[in-house]
Amino acid sequence: MKILGVIPARYASSRFPGKPLAKILGKTMIGRVYEQASKSRLDALVVATDDVRIADEVMEFGGRYVMTDPNHRSGTDRCREALDLMDGRFDAVINIQGDEPFIDPKQINLLCELIGRDDTSLASLAKRIDNEDELFSPNTVKVVMANDGRALYFSRNPIPFLRQVDQKEWLEKGVFYKHIGIYAYKAEMLRLMTLLPPSSLEVSESLEQLRWLENGYSIRMGLTDVEGISIDVPDDLVRAEAFAKTLNDND
């Protein structure tokens, strides 16, 4: 199976304009994501951007990019266009978040394994929640899964709800998982996903993956114990730089 990795990278962002070009210890975020993803087993890797400034930066560090429509609704739509623009035939696509500068190549490899299964057309990752801040934060997306690893539902609320258990005891009495926002699609499924209109559940929770579930498609979930660092607002760079320094100290 030939797998393409795509890193969607927009310049415009309501909470952090120019985020892909933000520097962490002198290296741009898009450069760090590309460097980490390059260590995985992907057959090809490309940045899908809508801005020449990001394209120039990718060229500067020797990466590959494609220019995509600035009006895409989501990273999924941008991945689909990147797939169509790339030379060669790819059987699957990994959508790699452009705001996780320290993404572990092992997570990408796990998705490559999952999407390589004959019974899997969509896949993503989850990690067990171990602190209350994440459990009750609406910014942390939770997922519940069937015994066979299929996602049943995603929510910004804690799921499952533990009836007749004090919320202070939920982590002790229950098992909760957060969604890691990296996706794998078989190529034909990616093209199909971009044709689906927004769904009611998606609009309610502001979670695109609910569109896929609501239309009857299965998402295979893999479990990871790797903790990533997402950059959502400029203040997150402080935490990212502190983490980068620990990596440098271990080199």
C-alpha cells in the first residue's frame, strides 16, 4: 500500500494568524511537523497550503508543498485536493495536524498499519485521559469505542456519563479516552468524505468526524500512550519551547 502524508497548513487563523510560521527555538512549527513526519514510514509527504509565505518556508527547509484553494472548509477538503494534485497513485492518505510540532512518528506508523487493513477505510487515534482538566474541558474531544475498536461517538463533554458517581471520582471509577486529531483515509473514502454535507451532530459539537459517523461510516481507533503538544494560541508557544529544550538537553 502506497501512503501519502498531508500536512494542511493555512496562514489565516482567528486565534493565531500565521501559526505555521511561528518559531519554536528558532525552527518554524511547520518545519518541525514536517521533520517529525519524515521519520515515519510514509511513502511521500507534502504540505498543503494556501499561502505563498508558507510555501516559501517549506522550500527553504527542503520540503514539498502544493498550493490549495483558500476557501476549503476543513483540513479534510485540503487533503483531498492535495491528493488530486500529487503525482503518482496513492492508496491512502494520512492527515497530519500542522499544529503538533512534536508529533511522534510512531503514531503515524500506527495509523499506516490501521489503514492498511482490508476492513478499515477510516482510522484515527485515542489516548486514555488521566487528569480532570482534560476530562472536563470542552477543548478536549472525547471518544467512546466499541469492543472491536470502532468509534461510537465523539463529544466535547465527558463520555460515558457515570450515573450516581460523584464527578470527583470519575477518573477512579471509569475509563475515558481523548481523541488525537490525526486521521487516515483510504483514497476513495477521502474523496467520498468531502462530498458529504455538514450533519446536525457535526454542527452541534463542531466536530467534523461526527459527519462521517452520522452518515454510517466506521472509524477504526488505535490506542496510543504518547502525549502530544498542540499549539492553538500564541501562549502555547511557551510550553512548546520548554518541551523543545528538554529534547535538546537529551540529544
